[in-house]
Amino acid sequence: MRKYPNTDKELAWQYIFPPNLLSADPRNGIGRRHHIDPSGLLRAVTAVASLARIPKPVSLHTFRHCFATHLLKAGNDIRTV
């Protein structure tokens, strides 16, 4: 915190998917939020794909490809994607 004193207020340092629960910092016992476990996000995506009856395997990497495809269809340059 000394090096970057305003990190707790800057949007660039915030988590997109913060966990619901706080975890205690082992050094001082203060409750803090950390990155969400990627396996939890993967389980959620897999569950939604199952509910949507998508017969193919779906992963987080699938979103990356879908996003890139939409950018290309929208006319973005392949080098920026």
C-alpha cells in the first residue's frame, strides 16, 4: 500500500468477479477480498451450458473465441483482436 496508496480506490485495481466472502489475511488477520477461484466460474459456466442444453463442451476459452469472432464481424482489425 505504501508504493500505491490509492489502489483500493482505483477502478483498474478492482476485481471483476470478487468473492462473496472475506478471507482473513494470515499476516494481520484483516478480512479482505481476493480473486475468485477460476474453477468456481468454470463450474457456473458448465452448469448454465447444461441448462441451455448445449451438447458441446463449453469452457471459459469458448467465451474468448466468441468475443474475438464478434469483434472480427464488427470490422475490427485481426491484429488488434
